[in-house]
Amino acid sequence: MKTLLKGGSVVTGSGVKRADVLLEGEKILQVGRRVAGADQVVDVTGCLLFPGFIDAHTHFDLDVAGTTTADDFYSGSRAALRGGTTTVIDFACPNKGESLHQGLDLWHRKADGKTFCDYGFHMTIDDWNESIRAELPDMFAQGVSSFKMYMTYPAMMIGDRDMYWALKELRRLGGICGVHCENAGVIDGMIAERKNAGYLGPDSHPITRPPYLEAEAVSRLLRLAQAADCPVVIVHLTNQDALQEVEHARRRGQRVYVETCPQYLLLDESVYFNPDYSSAARYVCAPPLREKSQQEHLWKALRRGGIQTVSTDHCSFTLEQKDMGREDFTRIPGGLPGVETRGELLYSYGVAKRRITPAQMCRVLSENPARLYGLFPRKGILRPGSDADIVVYDPAASHVIRGEDSLSRAGYSPYEGFVTAGGIRQVWLRGHLAIQEGAVLDQSPAGQYLARGKNSL
């Protein structure tokens, strides 16, 4: 069965061109003009055809802060697919004292047969010893080529010495590591000061995690990476000072990749000072939202290529779960829902406002994450031989984002009331029409686990 998407414009990382796309089975057969031989024709006149979006930072079915995220792989991946994300890379998280294999096996049990889009895993390293080191080659053999470490959260962080050793071993094996950068010690000190003074509301959250403590940790990580001669990814970067540390490292010749998220591009810390607890607590995430002035620095870095990917850090909780911190802001589960709205937000507030081009949007949502995490050219591009993962974006299909319309189980959207410039008309997953006008067409999970290769960015 050959299907022709006719009348649209294909978006790549280098530009936009008028072209039709012929699909056969799960693959793209041909991209060009005057394509013949289709069994069925789908009219996509006036639409942009993007490669399926890749979200390389999600947290589905994660036990954290004494609760479990609202979205598991079933609900989270349905929401992702509806938002044009055809591949997610989630974080397999062994507990302290567990092996990497235990963490990977657990995440396969959570995801296999329950995921609507394709998926892979990063592996979290929250312990470092000879046993963990010995497991790393088998992680690569099982398709895990990227890892995650934390410079905050006592249950996750391993300290500078062990991080240095882990980075050296990943460098030897050809892996790459994303790092959550915040200065844990000073943050803990600031939290203690706020609590002792009786300031227990959500407004203490941004005050105790200021942007310069993120920048300090970014600087320290990059010196560790310099010593280990290892490329690294700065995940969910939020501010100009942290960007400057990245620029310094790049001038030294280091390979540093940067991810940011829609919440840092579009929301600001004023929400934490809402006197209504629930209205403020729903935005608690780490790092926190920053001052509005920081947004333009991030958009400029996207425009200039200083930021390589835009992921969501989707870590969803219901408002009832957020209520856990009414008497203590440190007990508010941190994280926001976002997989369903990322593509439309980036187009509406990036492309449509001429902050970035369609090609730049394609790079940060599709091509760059595919290259960075070992999926290119199977994913991330519309060309013959690639998976037929396609987002059909209709610039005329504008709508208002409403939490009540969301597939996420969070029950709210951080972007409530945002008006989009256009919308996603269709999503194709490996040649199969999966989403039509917001409707999930197949109620059976069809996502495949992706064994990934090494970074090619």
C-alpha cells in the first residue's frame, strides 16, 4: 500500500520546499514533485510536513517526592503523539543500591506494550562503583547510549569525584551524558533559611533556587567534563548566565549541547507569587521558571544555534498531588505537563512570531535530537528510507489551549488560554495515520522500543 501526502511543503533542517511524500509500509519511499504510483492520496495542501518530533526528556510512571507521576507510559505517550511527538526518550531510574540492569528491566516493564509512540531510554547513574562501571558496555549493547546524572537531589547525586570517573568511562565507551545542574549545597542552605523564617509558600521555591546557582553548577560540570574530555548535555537550561558558561567552554574547544524547554521560553516566575496556593504550586519545577527577561536570551540562543534541542521535561502531577506541599514548599512534587503542546507552542510563539524559522524548529524538535541520541537518519528527517513519522501542521488551524481538552492525566495545562497559530492536523507513525484532527485513531499502543546508536551531532 502506497500513500501519497500531496500538496504540502516539506520542512528539513536546511529549509522548506514544496514536495509530496510517498509512503510505503513504515518507510518513506520518495520525496519530490510529480510523484506517481500511489494507491491513495491524502491532500495536505497548504500544510507544513515536519519529521516526527522527538522529546528526549520525559518522566513517565516515575516514583518521586512520595508519589507517582500522573502520566504513565500509556497516557503520557498518547498525549505526546497527539502533540506530534512520535518518539520519546524517557529516563530509566534505578534506585540507590540497584544495578543499571534492574533499572532498565523496570522501565521496560513500565513501557513495553503500553506506549503509543516509539520510545527509548536514557540510563540514570545515581551510584558509581566498579559494578556500575562494569554494566555500562551492556547498556550500549541493549540500545542505551545516553545517560543522566544530577548535581542536586541527595537520592540522585553522586558527587564531583564519581561524576568525573563516570564521565571518563562514558567518554571511553563513546557515550554522552545529560546533567541536571544546580548547586545542591547552597540551595539546601537557602531552603533552611526560608523555613526558619517561616516562609513556606510556593514563592520560596524560585528564591531558594536562583539562576546563578544553576550557572555555577553548569560551570563546575563543564570543568569536570573538560578534565574527563567528555561531551555533555546541559538539560533544561534556563538563563543567560548559564548560557555564558556554555559559551566559555565551547571557546575552550569543548563539545557541549544544550536543551531548554517551552516553560522557560514562555512562562516566568511571577506565577509563583500568586496568593492562591494551587495557582502558584502547579508551576513548581526545577530549575524554576525565571524572570521574563531571560526568555529573549533563550530565543536568541535558539535562533543562533547555541541551543540544540527543545524538550519538555514532562513530569506531570495533578493539582491534588501538588497539594502535598501546602505546609512546606519543598514537598510540592516538582514538574509540569508538556508533551502535548510543545510543537504547537514552538511554532506559534517561535516561527509565527519570526523568532525562529521552520527549519530551526525542525532542527531543535526533530533532527538534532535524532542525531544527538543515535536515531538519525531513521528518525529526524523526511527522506527515502527514513521512518514515515510525519507531522502535518496546518497554519490555519488556530485554537485555544485548554487543560480540559488534554489527554494528560494532570488535569491542567501550564499554558491555559494560550492561542496557537495553527495546529496539528495529522500525525503519522511509521506510515500509519495515528492522529487526525486531535483524535487518537488507534486505541491499541503501537510504539516500538528503539535501540539507539551513538551521538552523530
